[in-house]
Amino acid sequence: MRAILPFIALILMAFGDGRIHAQAVGLEAAPMPASAKPSTGTESVNDPERVPVPVPEPSAKAIEFHRGNNLLWAVDEIWALIVPGFIAFSGLSARIRDFSRRLGRNRFFTIGIYVVLYLILVFLIDFPLSLYQGYYRLHAYGLSNQTFLKWLRNGLVSLGVAAIVGVCFTWVPYLLLEKSPRRWWLYTALLIVPFLFAAMLVMPIWIAPLFNDFGPMKNKSLEQSILALAEKANIQESRVFEVNKSVDTNAVNAYVTGFLSSKRIVLWDTLIAKLGEKELLCVMAHEMGHYVLGHVVRSILLSSIILLIGLFLVDRMGRLLIARFIHLLRFDRLSDVASVPLLMMLIQVNSLILSPAVLAYSRYQEHEADRYALDLTRANHSAGMAFAKLQKENLGVPRPSWFYRIFRATHPSIGDRIDFCNEYHPWINSQEVKSQGD
């Protein structure tokens, strides 16, 4: 549910739009595989992989869906300010704190009880909008197969996970707020790095299976092709999992996730059903590129810097608001657990301010992963066809507006990615230059 992710962002003291990919961590950027180095001149100019792929025109349905998503994005951003703002400035948060104190008695249990009550409250407030966005709208556009009970179950499981994580960890930033009110933002930004690595280790094993069934690949021949590609990319001891997403969605996806012993390659069964083998291997090569190029480590380091800046701004803005509106807020310092919704609101503000930089870096990493996939597979046509199919199946628009690219896009546009597939083949170019020299 929409209520869960922002609260986890508070627990992590991270930003909702500064998303980090779920790929596995590459502790070192591995060298380019030998197979991806420039050719010695054996490729044929008649290779079908050199045939350009036209950028498909979006369907009327896709354009309508895209425009609706933009409108809902604006609604979500405003809603994420209004809801915590109302809870904080109406005094409701202070009343929840008082009730939590009577039940909890000590600080740890007070914070834990407050966390659970706050999550339930926001869950209920968000429920109508979440139901429309996550259930009715996706069904209306043919993107979801989920039953209402499965959708509701997933929402309640998310609520439960957030509550457990919140009870276990929210006391940490509040302890820092109490013990070091002037430097808490610095210490929190430093602590978030090991926490994120721990989360990456745990999530594939304990969290993801709560929502879908993960099992071995049914197509053993395809599994061997994926493992061979992973070996070609110098990714050792990989395990491939097929996740049953067709019970939830018609959309397609794949990713590499985990850390150390939890590392795994994951494919949605919808992707396997809708893409040809060469197209699917191009998608997997892209995901492997994130691993080989160490993108997650770099993303975490960038996020820690953005986090440091954001929390500093949250601290300064929070103090000013408390001093100005203490009669409405009914708390006089950020270390009071009643400040949760105020911090949420300020995190949202800073997310809007800082997310364009994070998203720009994300798009750069995605482009580099595309480049790596082409170097690894040399399957330009298949990669372009995969992107074209992804656009169709996910109701994408190939060339969205500049506003979307700056404030929403984590990836280059589909149109740009297909153009790159059509244009990028340095191994062929080197062959042609060599031939001309001869």
C-alpha cells in the first residue's frame, strides 16, 4: 500500500523518489568480458542483429494511461504532503503520542506503539486512493490479474512488515535526535549504509517470498542459457528463480537481486511467456550489467550523500516549523515521537527538491547497463525488439515529456533506448575501419 513505503523511508531516513535498484551488489567493477571486446573482423554485415528496430508508436490506450499516471503522480505528491501535515498540525499526532505513552510507559515501547498506530491510521486514510490506483485502475487497463483478496492480502502483509521494521528500528533515529540534536542527521546518514546492505541480504530471502511464489526455472534449456550468459559476464555461483507474477499482472520484468549468499537472478513468468529467448537474454544481460558495473554500491554511496543533504534540510526546516507552530503541533522538539508526520512531510518536500539529481544518475546507470548488455550479447536487434515489447506490454510511451524525464523517469525513454540499440555496435565499426584500411 502507498502508506507503507513512505514510512519505511522514514525508518531508513531515505527519500521516496531516490530509489535504489534491487540488483545484486558488485563490490568491484569487473573487467569487460573477453567476448565483449572489439571484433577481429568475423561478423557479417548481413547479420540480422544489425537490422534497425523502428520505435513503435504508442497506442491510444498507452497515451491515456501515461497521462493518467502523470496526473496521479501529482496527486500522490500533494497527498503525501497533506496527510502527514494534517496529522501533525491538527494535534492528532500529539494525541497518538499521549495514548502511546500511557500504554508503553517507557520510551522504547512508546515509540513502538506510536509506529503501529500511525501506520494503521495512514493505511486507512490512503486506502481509497490505493484501491483505485493499485487495483481498479490496473484492471481497467488490463495490467492486473490480481483478485481483490490477493491485493488486500499483499497490502496487509506490507503493513505488517512495515510495522515490524518500524518497531525494531524507528527508535534509532529518535535516540540520535535525543542524544545529539545538532548532529543526528550526520549520524543517521552514516548508519543507513550498513542498514541498506543488510536489507539487501534479507529481502530476497525473507520479504519477497511473502508476496509471490519463487521457484526454479521450468524451462531448463533457458535456465542453462541464462547461466551461461552469467558465466560470460564473470558472475559466479548464480541461481535463477522464476516468480509466479502472472497471478498478479500482465506486465513484464526481470532483475538481479540480493547480496553475497542471497544473490539471485529473478524472472517474472510473464516475461518468459512474452519474449523470445534472445530478447530475454538481452534483458538479463542488462540486469547483469548492474551487478558487474557495481551500480548498487555506487547508488548507495550517492544516496548517502543525498541523504546527508536532505536530513540537514529536514533538521533546519523542522526546527523553524516547530518554533512557529508549536501551539498547533503540541511538541517542542524533533526528538518527540509525535514529530513523525512532520518529518514525513519534510522528507517529501526534500524528495521533490533532490530527486531530479538522483533520477538523472539512475538514468545514467541504466544507459551504462544497456551498453554493457549490447557489448556482452551483440544482439542489437533482439535488444531493440525487447524494448519495443516492453513498451507494448507495460503500456509505455516511447518519448515522454521533459517534465516526466526530470521528475519521474528512472530509465532513459524507450525511444532513446531503441535508438541506442540501432546505433551502437563498435565491434562492427572497428571491422569496417579495418577493412577500409586493408
